[in-house]
Amino acid sequence: MPPYETMRKRADFLAANRGKRFVTPGFILLVHDRRDESDAIRLGITVTKKIGNAVTRNRMKRRFRALAAEMLGRFGKSGADHILIGRKSGVERAFGEMRADLQRGLEKLGS
């Protein structure tokens, strides 16, 4: 079982847009403190059609889910929404570089 819940409602994504940002060549990370009683970590993933065809977008989403399963349990902020927005250069980016970027972003925005 992943260490996070999945966000599905558009209103949650819009609310998270007011949070802190961390920009990398492969993705943009948004972290928004929900300020509710729940300590759950929630994850939302967005990859637009500008990135590529369906195969490319789905591959990027699978990579994001793998990164989140590995990193959010250790570095994610409790009671916060985490949004990963794919960028065009993230398709070719090495998985290890994306992992390092996500760790750096979570450490910076989690404090």
C-alpha cells in the first residue's frame, strides 16, 4: 500500500496551486498544507497533452507514482497535498536525477 492518498477533485488541485513551488527540469512540485485534522499525505499528478501522446503521458505518470511511493513516506509533509506537474524535458530525464530532484524539493518545501 502506498504511503499516500490520491487526489481526484479539481478543487483540491486548484487549492494546492496556492502552495509552495519547487521547479526542476523534469517536473514542478507543489506542496500545500491543508490545515485540517488529517495527517494523510495526498498526491496529485498532472501531465498535459503538451507533453506528448498518451503513451508518453502514461509513462511519465507511472514514473511519478514510482517516485512518490519511494519518497513521500520518508520526505513528504504530513497533512499536505503534493502535486507533481510533468514538464516536457522530464520524458528523457534519468530516473535517478528525478529521484534526487524530488528529494531535494521535498526537503526544501517540507520545512
